[in-house]
Amino acid sequence: MLRLDNISFSVAGRPLIEGASAVIPAGHKVGLVGRNGTGKTTLFRMIRGELPLDTGTISMPERARIGGVDQEVPGNDVSLIDTVLAADTERSALMAEAETSEDGTRIAEIQTRLADIDAWSAEARAATILKGLGFTDEEQAQPCSAFSGGWRMRVALAAVLFTAPDLLLLDEPTNYLDLEGALWLESYLARYPHTVLVISHDRGLLNRAVGSILHLEDRKLTLYQGGYDTFAETRAARLANAEAEAKKQEARRAHLQSYVDRFRYKADKAKQAQSRIKALEKMKPISRPQEAALRRFTFPEPDQLSPPILRLDNVATGYDGVPVLQRLSLRIDQDDRIALLGRNGEGKSTLSKLLSGKLEVLDGKKHAASKLRVGYFAQHQVDELHLDESPLDHIRRLYPDDGQAKLRARLGGFGIGAEQADTKVAKLSGGQKARLSLMLATTDAPHMLILDEPTNHLDIESREALVEALTDYTGAIILVSHDMHLLQLVADRLWLVKDGTVKPYEGDLQTYRAALLDQKPAKKDAAAEKPAPKPKRPSRDAILGLRHEVKTCEQRVEKLNVMRDKIAAKLADPTIYDDAKADDMEAWQRKYAEVMDGLDRAEALWLAALERLDAAEN
């Protein structure tokens, strides 16, 4: 159990966290959310003991291990698999001692301990984690120096997952993952046997991998049961209630103040006026919870071109004359919203560069509209900004004839306010840098916008604003992202980049996700498959029976969800962890584990029943 009791912390005299408390029961998965700059990463550092508290205490069980990813692994000659194995320092030390010890009793103790920690399966476990994060068997044997910083961050993540600490602290773990890696991590965290506290702006992860949301707002911590969507609904209702109460209080205050102003100097009303002055003094202001600052995006409107705006006829492309992608026959219209699927290394970035004109055609024909303008945003472009210049300097370079007001209006259209406009890029947050790069990529109203991981460094409110802007945008969109929520809301077509070519993917994102998690090959292009003979349609009575089975399964899942929420609420009550109630706490934890096991089985039965009904009705 992690207990935060009345903690406070200030930076340069400014309170960041003030009198905050929360209790996270052992084994719970919790998402830590809050606006950028509220102190989420600082809270992690306090939990690890790296920053001293101003007041309060942070407590955990004795000898509990805390793990997290602070920085990438060094680019040395050690292989990826050995780097991950070395992270388990106890196993490494015991293995080394077993090689040199000559004491028979000690050797027996070492072998017993190695068996206890399941040391002999360590290599297989490490390889499974690395594979889930996108490394092939061949790559796992290569040295760390062969990989870039982003890939070495994945190795660091694999290492901490392999050590399985009692409290796992993850700060934006999906920022360096592709969609496939992010989906694997979601599934892994949901099954993780210990406590997890994860900072993330990925709604998919916060809905599927955690059971509670810890919200940092107004320097306080509030724990909500359920995933992010449940939290958002509950908080919206709380905000509406606080706003209504604040308005009522303002009206009451105005009424009292009006009476005081009229009668405080009249002898016959003086006593009543004084009583109302006291009432005003005692009236504690109801503060409205902080709402997200304006986080809009405004993409300029492109003019309309005749379709198609771009067509590829049997194109091959690659680097230094060596093709990476071949047999590309694709068409893009201005109203297309296309998401690129495929594992890292299959060629999504190569296709993006080809479409943007940054990569030449090696074979075949590429037909583009004569007036086609393409905007291209990639992760690395954030790192290519001029750190010693301000956003205003960047935009002035593109529009030297525009006045200050017009330049600032352009920046404001991407949520870069007056203060940030004059700030050196080096001092901007990651989200502000991403906004600036997005603005520079779209400033000439492109007909086609290619976005490679645009949500990295953006908080949830900014991601929602980006979804709205892309929905309103009248140009074509080519999107690469690990954010399932963004893909589901923006994309209406899917292309699968695989085996050196690109084909339309006929399934939906849920089909693709299920295929990845089941380790099954993704669904092939329907045109390349032979249609199976249509089975005989079941009878009406059989379909009614299947519908009844689905309803029964659904009711069972709903009942178990209610039981889970009640037990989780009980476990979130700090009083249950008093020493006098130790037996009660253990009993509730056992009940929670039993209900979660039953819920897993019930959901599996429900999904199986839905599949049978779907097959029968179609």
C-alpha cells in the first residue's frame, strides 16, 4: 500500500502540492493525471525520496521496491537481452557467485534462492518483454549502441518491467512506442502483479490498463474509481455542481453587500447591516476548480483541388537505390482521413516521406496535383527548432512582411499565448514545442497533412483540441499514432504497411488490436482471400437462445462490476489499513482478487457468446 498523508511541496516559494492525501492499495493500477505543470513528475520524485517534503509523509511497506524509467540505457556494446537481464541485480549477483563459490553449503543456498526467484526462466521472460516492445529475436542480440535514443528508452522500459518492482512508476511510457508497442504495454500492465502508478495522456491506456484515476488539481489529490472516461464524467458533474454553488454564493454575497451599502450608516438599520457584514466575513468563498487553459488548434483552410490529389502507380521507394516499399498502387483524395498501421521498421515513415516529397520514386509513377501543398510533422522536427529563438522569431522568418499583431494572431491560433510567443524555445515545455512545430507545418494551408506521432508531449485537453481541429480540417490527413483514441475519432480509412508494401486494411481498429494482442496475423486484404462457403443460417429459435445467453452473460458482468467497485471503494478507505483491522483488510483484498478473477472469466464468456450471436445473425 502507498500512503500519501497531508504532503506539501513548494518550488521557489510557490506551492506546487499543498496538504494532499491519497491511499493506493497494494496491487492497484492507478493513472495519475492533471494539467501539464501541476507537479505529476515532481510527485514521482517525492515518492522515490529524491525530493524532500515540506510537510506530511509518504509511506510504503518495509523493503518494498520502487522502479521506474528515468533515462535511456547507455549506448554500449552489451546486447539488449543482457542489458535487461542485468537489471535484476540479485539474480546477476547470485549467478556470478555461483560460478566462483567453492563452499558447498553456500552453493546450495544460491541454487535454492535462484529457484525461488525463477531465475532459470529469466531469459525467456526478458525476451518476451523485448519482443512485446518491438524488438525482433535478431535485434535482441545486438549491442545497445546499434540503436537510437528512442529505441534505448524502450530497452530501459523493458528492464524495469523485467525486475517487477512492488511499486512501478511510469512517466508517459507510450511516448517512445508505436501503436503495437502501446497496445502490448496496456495488456501487460493490466496483468502486472504489483502496484502501478502511471502518468499518461493516452486515453486508451487510462481506460484499459488502470482501475483508478488519481487527479492532481488545485494542488490537491483526488482518487476516482474507474478508468479515464468514468473519471471525466464524474469530474464534469463535480465541476458543474461547483460552478452552480459558486454562482449561488455570488448572488447571496451581492444581495448582502447591497443591503450593507444602503443601510450601514442609517441608525435604524445599523444593527442589521453589521450582522450582514459579519455574515459576509464568515462566508467562505467557493473556489471553482481549475479548468484547462485554452488549448485550441486552428488549421488554415486549403483551397479545393480536383480528385485525386495524389496517386501512386506500382511505385517503389527506398534509400540509396535499395527499395524498402514496392508495388504501391494507392490513391488519396482531399477528403481522406487515413491511418497507417504496421510495426516499427515496416516502412510507415518511409511511406510518409514518399508522400511528402522528401523521398524519391525508384520505380513506377507518382502523380500529384500541380498545386498540391503538403504539410509534414514528425517527432524529430520538435528537436530541430532553434532553441535560442522565440516562437515569434520562427514565424517572422516565414512572414517577414507581417506586423506583430498578425504574427501573434497566427501563434494564438495554436494556443501559443503572448507570454510563450516571446520565450526562448529552450524554455518551452514539450507540448508548447509540439504546438509550434504543428503551426510551422501547416502555416501555408496544406491540401494534405502528414502527422507522425503528433500527440507526444500533448496533454489530454490538447489532444482533444487536436481531434476537433483535424475533424474540421478540409484537407487530406495521413496519420501515424500510438493513440488509439485519436485514430478512432479521426481516421476513416486504414492502410497496413507490411511485408514491403501497403494495402488497405479491411478490418477496423478493434480487429487490428485483437489480432495484435492474440499474436495472430493481421487480417489480409479481402481481395486476396478466397471467399469461404456461406454456412447455413441458424433457426430463429437458435438465434433467440443465443441472444438470451448474451443477455445473461452481460448481466453477470454488470453484477461483478458492481461488486468490484464496492470492494475497491472499501479498499480505498484509509481506516481499513489500521493495525486493528489487519484481518479485515486481508479479507477484502482476497475478495477483490476473487471478484477480478471471476470478472475476467465472465467477460471471456460474454465475448464468446457475442461472437456466436454475431456469426449466427450474419
